[in-house]
Amino acid sequence: MDFNRSRLPVAVLGATGTVGQRLISLLANHPWFELTALAASDQSVGKRYADAVRWHLPTPIPARYRDWIVQPSRPPLDARLVFSALPTDVARQTEDDFANAGYIVSTNSSPHRMDADVPLLIPEVNAHHLPLIESQRRRRGGRGYIIANPNCSTIHLALALKPLHDAFGITRLVVTTMQAISGAGYPGVASMDMVDNVVPFIGGEEGKMESEPHKILGALADGHIAPAPFRLSAHCNRVMTLDGHLEAVSIEFARKPLPVELRVAFADFRGEPQALGLPSAPARPIVVRDEPDRPQPRLDRDEQNGMASVVGRIRPCPVLDYKFVVLGHNTLRGAAGGTILNAELLVAKEMV
Amino acid sequence: MDFNRSRLPVAVLGATGTVGQRLISLLANHPWFELTALAASDQSVGKRYADAVRWHLPTPIPARYRDWIVQPSRPPLDARLVFSALPTDVARQTEDDFANAGYIVSTNSSPHRMDADVPLLIPEVNAHHLPLIESQRRRRGGRGYIIANPNCSTIHLALALKPLHDAFGITRLVVTTMQAISGAGYPGVASMDMVDNVVPFIGGEEGKMESEPHKILGALADGHIAPAPFRLSAHCNRVMTLDGHLEAVSIEFARKPLPVELRVAFADFRGEPQALGLPSAPARPIVVRDEPDRPQPRLDRDEQNGMASVVGRIRPCPVLDYKFVVLGHNTLRGAAGGTILNAELLVAKEMV
Amino acid sequence: MDFNRSRLPVAVLGATGTVGQRLISLLANHPWFELTALAASDQSVGKRYADAVRWHLPTPIPARYRDWIVQPSRPPLDARLVFSALPTDVARQTEDDFANAGYIVSTNSSPHRMDADVPLLIPEVNAHHLPLIESQRRRRGGRGYIIANPNCSTIHLALALKPLHDAFGITRLVVTTMQAISGAGYPGVASMDMVDNVVPFIGGEEGKMESEPHKILGALADGHIAPAPFRLSAHCNRVMTLDGHLEAVSIEFARKPLPVELRVAFADFRGEPQALGLPSAPARPIVVRDEPDRPQPRLDRDEQNGMASVVGRIRPCPVLDYKFVVLGHNTLRGAAGGTILNAELLVAKEMV
Amino acid sequence: MDFNRSRLPVAVLGATGTVGQRLISLLANHPWFELTALAASDQSVGKRYADAVRWHLPTPIPARYRDWIVQPSRPPLDARLVFSALPTDVARQTEDDFANAGYIVSTNSSPHRMDADVPLLIPEVNAHHLPLIESQRRRRGGRGYIIANPNCSTIHLALALKPLHDAFGITRLVVTTMQAISGAGYPGVASMDMVDNVVPFIGGEEGKMESEPHKILGALADGHIAPAPFRLSAHCNRVMTLDGHLEAVSIEFARKPLPVELRVAFADFRGEPQALGLPSAPARPIVVRDEPDRPQPRLDRDEQNGMASVVGRIRPCPVLDYKFVVLGHNTLRGAAGGTILNAELLVAKEMV
């Protein structure tokens, strides 16, 4: 492997899936990363990428990658870092194989998210969890490691919770999601399940939303993460939107703020990506809308190139302290964009 | 007015609207009521009903009413009872006019719902509130009075809450709705607001949902209703379903039941309409589905001819005690069917 | 096999699919047929029907069939007639096996539709093709035979064409379809392909629509069908409707009628099922709507229990002679209901 | 009026509507035009633009215009050219007033489209119709005049027809449209008409589509346009897509080409905007897709910034000569983008 290049060589695992397609689009003109390999499952290996993929984005396949030959999702690949958009059933082993072989793995898949020494990373929220990497590297006995992106609904919830938790101390919250169909990949949700309908169930989703935020917002002490102690209940629903997960939140604090404090905490929030000027960082990670009927998925999901969480409808809650709505793009910040931002943080922190 | 008929003569106010259409369909073959007049706004008065209405139901306009001439929404009408599906802005005055002129008004409109001596009636839930009618009659100085149907989301919530409140004592709940477009009437919600979208706001809806259940589940004492003392928070959203409001509930009790007790309380619930055998009463007012992904609007809204609430996904809540989902048809039990069932109760109780 | 029963014993092949579900619902209370066996693919064989099926209809699984054990789709089955809703890839051989074993097969699948001695049957249109059965029986050397239902779009087109062809002689027509997602079965069309979208392609559909009507409307002479000689072009599109195929037709005649003649030909049309009083026959096989914006899928697909074709927008065509729109339910008359009506015709004609 | 500016001062009439919003977005950074005034109906006059408009685009209101005060849609306005997105009922008189007062009017509204001396302009198709302006100026007795944009469905059809008509001579065609809801503006189509539905009727649309192409593709001779002599039949349908009109075409030629000639004629087509390098001109006005299932509205409407027509599914037609599908963005090239491109052509031709 030859890394004498001005940009870091990266590969995409699961390159033909919906998240893989987003990754490739976002990496096509990335200032820090150079896409060097596309890998997918055995049925795609050896084919031209344009033949292997069923492309779903309104922008075309970046021309330079159309004729690339799809490679197996196994080491070695000509890359220093691999972005993983692998399906759950193969992700655990494959990602371990890459990490153990010395690669950095920035994954969007779920199997390693709750591993004790894998940072479940949202750069604005818990960049201070990166020291976990050193223990992970020791465990693996090499330079390779895994960092994980949270669940697509969790990311936008956790982004919105961060400034509130820091300022007021969250004690309890109830969240109800209305999630887009792209979250299930392709073919994913059958149209017969979605026409004139809502499905009040997404397999495994409530469990992820009820566990991941505790880790993400937890404190690092003695090399371990102490889960944030608030209580969290999630109701997850699938609705007929293409992109953009909408979440209705009721929340209680240790110290109840004034409404204006809540708004200011959201709007003024900035994190490491903004301080470091990471290429994919939104100028404002949380955008507040003051109209009574916003945010809305189709109108607001592309805010800040789909990298922001959009908050609105901040108002008192008769049961807990406040209610608000948060929306975010599930395949940009919630998946492909999030894993790229994670990798940018590693570069900026000189951990590659 | 001549009431020497075997069935009670009834009229429909607001006969051209979406709820009015449902009323007419349901009354076309009603065993106890005889539809005798169709009334609507001045722009429809004097027209044939078939010319005045833009009919939205998949079943046709009942043939016998097509040529009826639309009458003004003012007394007198050849009827003992009037069903009101009037728009909010004219409902208050018009309904008072009819009640003061001696008519019984069974309304689906909101203005009188919270009046102290107007029963906000769901026959399975609070038939014991009917004595309010006597004080109302005294106030009006005649035989006329108003009874009101709750908001379309409130009805299904309150139906589901009734057996729980009786058995375990509700202390707090958070509900998030995903409401169908027919709830806004026609033309109502613009398609540009609904394609690939959710609108996390419905004007006035959260206020109704947060106030009405306290009255409905309140106790009648000394001729007044003492509001039920639980705390309730509502998040209301519009989604692209035609009919059927879906509601995700987190709930806390004074005495926390076992999960099986919760299920039994729902499934075994029966009320006055079932005891009295009212014509529009569902055999089971609450139907429990045990599949992990039910109820769903398109599949379950027509349960028991759209007169039942369908409950599913009963499971522990990490913040309050339990979570569940409730679904119900918003223009049948939630509007037209509810006002007819209310009127049937009056007949059975000999209050007409 | 014991056929000493008052109703004809029938089985359903492909009982777990979407058309199979419709068949079972329609057969549950059929006056002439007694459902005696449910058969499906090997992965369902041996399971309770309620466990094997993913039920999609808003009405529940008929209670008596829930616990039936799914049988293999192979002879023998305890039935005289089998309804086939098998997938295309297995239908050809399996249906031949049943027919050669002496069963009557009423199929909705496509492989045998264009076989020379298989009636491609719409009872109102070409009951006079039934003599083909005798040659087929001779070929098979027994009492068994196959009759086929046309494609779901073809059926409604051919029904609408029949009275026109008889009266005015069709010479050319262009039809553009907007077809419902249920036509592709379940899971069928991915929701990501349908949200905010139309897919202007349905694999194989245009070929079927451009060939089947020539056979259906052809003349039987000397034991063979001479294809109807008109020219037909089809454009097939998939749109986000659940049920109901909508078709826009431009048509030219040998003798150009007056508009009123066209309307009368549609509205007065009756066929054998009406004359014979078949249980599933619609009173009017073609219903004409005179409103400028009808028929519409959601409002008109259930006309005559989903067994009618609904025609509207009859108007002159600047290129051919006339334009009109025809709509019909694709899984009722267009699939399950059609195969049952076909079987009813066989019973009425004493061909079972 | 002071035109000593580097860019041409332009105003938008009907600035609060959906096409008005698109115009403002497109003009915000236009190299040749400087937006100087926003005009709308009396109910908006005097308000801040951000208060008067209900903004529907996913990109925000250009910041500089938020606080502009909405002006009346009457002369004088501080502009040389006005873009008109006025509603039909007021467009005829208002546009005449501006033209008679010396302004150039580039309109998207329909009333003047078929006026004999008003170019019905698609720059790639009939830039040679611009001499009509001189007769119009003479009629009006000044420098002002009107040019009109065709109907949103007509534009994409006419663009696709142009290279075919030039090369092979169109004799007849039948087109069936599946049109997006944004074509009806806001609130426009009710969601209750669109959920699980198609409406096979759009008021006035078929008449426009059957008349406008004859003018657009007509020849200019002796100062008049001789309508193109082909015969054209249109079926217009509304489907649940946000943007992008899809049209299925069957077409016959004076000289029947080979399929490859058809494809080449589409793909190689260029017009004046490409030759002149107009700022809004797509590099390729017609883009050909070779996949069997393209173009699709959501995936292809933004091709070339929404300024191209996308053609696919070129195949033989059993009735006429060929079939194909054409898709285009109805509010970009089909409305706002089209009127801007028209104005750019005027600038390039020094007719302002």
C-alpha cells in the first residue's frame, strides 16, 4: 500500500447499497479523501460499478467511478481508511477483519456501536470519546480500529440533546419518530405497506434509540464511558417520506430552563467540527425554525447540505418540562455524511 | 312539526361537508332515525343536494337524497334532533339557536365542547354525564339542548384510556398523533404539503387533546364535572393517510398493572352502547392486535365498521409505565359515527 | 376424491400471495363453491395458513381457514377445480400437471394464456370461446383442462372494447395505463420507487396488453380463434395507487359512431354472466360516469363490488375517432374475481 | 426609470405564488438581470415579502429580498422587463397594461399565448418567431411587448418534437400526460384528491396541449405563423408527484426514421440558447436515457438544472410509428426557468 498521496486513500464497503451510493457521491470531490476502491458483496464483485449498482440518487453516478471494478469486501484494499455501509449480518466480522489488519474503519453499521472501546461518535457531541481508540488499538494489537456512527434517528436526537444536557441536565425524555423509507435501504419498505398508511414499528429501532444516546452523551472516565443517567423512551414509526426523520420530543431537566434559554442553547451550539473547520461540518449543527409548522421533512432535510439537525416548535410540556420537534436527513448526517465527518475528525486529530 | 312517525325525524346541518356526507351515508338506512332535512350554508341553499355537494365517499350518494333541496341552517327544520357538522365559525351561534328553539343538537363541532353543562359524550366512557342535560335545559328554558362529540383524536384516546383509568388510575401520559388528512375536511390539506412530507402541526389540535380528556373522564358530582386530574401532553402531526388517526402513547398509573392486566382491561372493555345494544355500537369498542406492527391505518381503521379503537404494541415504557399504540377512524367513530351513537344513547335513555 | 357435496369442491394454488388472499376472501361464502384445500410453495407447506400468510386485506382472514394446514401445489388435492394464483415461473408446469390429472384449472397466471386451445376468458366478452375446451380435453386425454384469466389491465380494456367492437368495428387504438402497485404483488414495488414518482415501465406488460385483446375479441371458427384484426399500442406506467388500473384510450372505428352511440353501447352492455345470473356477475359490467373528472381509482374501483369496468370522459379524439378513460379493480375483476367468475360460467354451462 | 446599470432591471409580477417563488430564486444570482421589484396582488401589497409569501422551496428565500416591500402589479415599476407569473384571471389586462406602458413582458400565464403577434417562445424551438415582436410593437405603438411561455406540459413535448419534426415531418401524435401537483400552484390540488388516486382530468389542459404545439412548431411567413399541420391528441392526468410532468407519446412521421435516427435526432439536438451560450441554457436541451425504466420524475426532473427534457423508452408503436416517453420539470423549464431563458434570448438578440 502506497500512501504517498496528498489525500488519504479511502475505500467504501457496501458500495452498491443506498448508503454506499451516498458515500460515493460525497467522496467524489472530497478535499481530504481520495476514493481508491469500491467493495461490495460477492454478487457484485468483478462487475463494473455502473452495472452492479441500482443507482437511486437524483445526481448521476460520478463519472470517474462508473467503470471501476467492484472488489471483494475483504482486506487487503488499497486504502488507509474504509467506510463501511455493510449490511448488519456481515458487518461485525468484516469490520473486525479490516481493523485487525490495520485499517481504520468508519462504519455506519450497527454491530460494533455498543462495544466498550468503540467510540459511538458524533463529532459535535463526543469528540472527547476518541481516547477509547487507544485501548481498542491495544486490544487489536495494531494501528487499526473501528469508530461507529449512531443510528440515523439517534444522531439527530443526540445532536439536539447535547447542548441541553450540558446546560440543564436531562433527566427524562419521550421521543416519537416518524421515519423516512430510505432508512430501510432498497428495496426496503414495500410500497403496499406505505400507500395511505403508517407502520408503527421498525424492527430493532426502539432498542437502538433507547440505548445509544446513553453512550453518546456519557462521560469518559478511567478509559471507560459511564452512560448518561437520563431515562429515555422511544416510539418508532415509518411514514411515507423519502428522506428525513422527524422526531417529537417531550423532555425533563434537572434544572428547568426558561424557553428562551432552550432556544439559545440550540441556536448557539457549536462543536469541534465547527472549531476545526472540518470540510463536511455544517456552519450551524442545529438550526432553529420559529414558524409554528416547521421543521418539515421535505422542506428542511437539506438544511446545511443535510448535515444539520433542525429544531422547532419549542413549547412547554404539561407532563415533562418542554416539547420540541427535531428533524434531520437520515442518509446524509444520519448515515453517509456522518461517517465522513467522523473520519474528518480523525484526520484533524491526527489519528490516521 | 309532526313527530308521529315510527322513527325519530332528524336533520343534518353542514350536509355538504365531509362529515356531513358521512352522516348522510350512515343515516340512509338507520333503524331509529329518519333523515328529513339537509341543511347547509347559504351558497348551497336552494340547490339539489347532488348539485351542491362534492361527494368524496367511495359509496354513492344515497339515491333518495340526490334531489332533495338544501335548506338553510336555521330553525325551523322538520326534525326533532339535528346533527351538526357545521364549520367552527358558525357552529356556536347556530347550535345555540337550534337548542334554544327546542331542538336536540348532536354536534361534531368544537365550540360548545367545553361548556359546563354540555356533555362531551362518548357513550362507552361517560354516559353518566347525561344529567348535565337537565341543567342545560333549565338554562335554555325549554326541551332543547346540545351534546357534543369530542375531537376526532381525543375520542380514540379517551376510549382507550377509559378502562385503564377505571382500573389503574392514570396519573400522566404523553401522546403523539399521526393524523389523517380527512380530519381537515375538503379541500383541507394541500397535496403540496403532504407529498413526501409530514406536517408537525395542526392548528388548535394539541389544545383540544390536552383539555377534552379531562372533562370526558371527569367525575360528575353536584351537577358539575370535576376534571380528571391526570397530566396529559399531546404532539399532533399530519401524515399522508386518508382516514385513521394513529396515536403513540406513553402512560403512567397510580397502580402499575402487569402487562397482561393492561391487555385484559382493553380487550374486555364494554360500555353502555354494548349493554343497550345501540344500533351503531361496535361489539367490542376496543380491539387488541397482538402482531408487532399493528394497528396500521389502512388495515385497521375499518375495524367494527370504523366504530372501534384498535390498540396494539403494549410494552413497558422506560420513562412512564407503559407504551401502546391506538388507532381509530377519524370520520366514522371520530366524527359522524360518534355523533350518531351519541344520539342513539339519548333515544335509548328516553331523553328525546 | 368425493364430490358428493352440494357445492363444488375447489382449491387455491398460491394461497399465500396477494391474489390468493383475494380468492380465499371471495370464496369464503360462495354459494356454488366450497373451498377444500389451500396450497402454496414448499416454504409454506405444513404450516397453519394464518402463520404462512402475510395478510394484506383490510378484512380479516376468514376464521375457518386460519388453522388449515397449507398443502403442496401438486395433485392430488381434494377438489374438482383449482384456482391458480401461482407465480409465473412455476405456473406453466403445475397447471399442466393438474389439468392432465383431470382437474379443471381456472388460472390467473400468464403462461397458458396464449395457448391455442386455452380460452382466454372474460365471460361477458367471449363465452363463445368455451368450445376450445373440448379440443384441449382431447389433447390432454381426460376431463381436465385450463381456462385463463387475462392480464389485469387487459381485462378492463377488453370489457370496454367488447360493445364497441361489436357495434362499430375497432380498427386502431392507443392505450396508456396508470397501474396500481398491488398488480405487482407483495412485496412487489419498493416504496422508494413510488414516493413522489411514476415508473414508466412494467416488465412484460405492454406485450401482454398488445397481444391478449386480439385473442379475447377474436372469432372462433373451425375450432380456432382468428385474432381480431385491429391494431393496438400500449404504454404501461406504475403509479402510487393501491388498487385500480386507470387507462386512457384513443380509438378508431370502421364505422364512426355518434358520441351518444358510444355512451349507449357502454351503458347498455350486458353479457352471459348477467343473462345467467352468475353469483359474482356485476349487474352492469360497464358503468359510465358523466362527471368530467371520473373515473378515479380510489373513488370508483369498488363499483359493483370491484367487478365492473368504469368508463368516463368520452370525447372526440383529434387523431383517432374518440378518447375515453376506463378504470377497473385489478385484484378483483382483474384477478381473483375474474377467475371465480370464469369458474362460475363453467358451472352454469355444465362443463365441470 | 434609470437603466444605467450593468444588468437589466427586472421585476416579478405574482411574486408570492409558486412560479413567482421559483423566479425569485433563479433571479437572485442572475448574471444578466437585476431584480428590482416584487409585485403581487392587493392583499400582499405593502407587506414585507417574507411576511406576504408562503414559501414552498427547500432553498430559503434569498436573504436580500426578505424585507422588500411588495408593490402593486401595475405600472410603473422600476424595471425594463417584467416576468409575469400572474393568475389567469388578471394576467390578460395587467400584461397588456405593462406592454402598452413600454415594458417588455415575459409571461408564464396563458391569456396571450395564442395572440397572433405574441411569440409563444421556446428558444431552442422557435427563436425565428421573434420578428412577431415588431408587429406587436407597432400595434401597441411603443417599445413594449409581450412574449409568452407555453403551458408546462407543452414545453417539454414541443422540445422533444422539434428535432423530429425538422428531420422526419410529424403527421400525427397521441400524448398522455401524468402531471405533477405543483402545476396547479398552492394550495392547488387537495391531498384528499391525491392520496391513493389519480385524477384523469386537468381543467383546460388538453385544449392547451392540443393547440399550442401547432403555433410553436409553425412556420413564420409574411409576418404570420402558419400552424404546423400535424394532428395531436392529448390525455391529461394528475398524479401524486411534486414536480416533473411525464408524457407518453405515440407518433407518426411523413418519413419514418430508423430507431437509431430517432435517438440521434434527440441526443444531437441543440438550439439558439446553446449557440448563444445563454446563462440558463442547458448544455443539452434533450437528454436521452437508455435504461428501460427511465425517465422517472423524481430521478430525472432536475437534469441540467431542470432545464432539459429527458427522453427514454424509444420503441416501435403498433399503431403509429414510434413510442417514447418525455419528462421535464414543470416549474423550472416548464415555467420560471422557461420565462427567464426567453428573456435571455431577448437580451442576446438585443431586443430589450
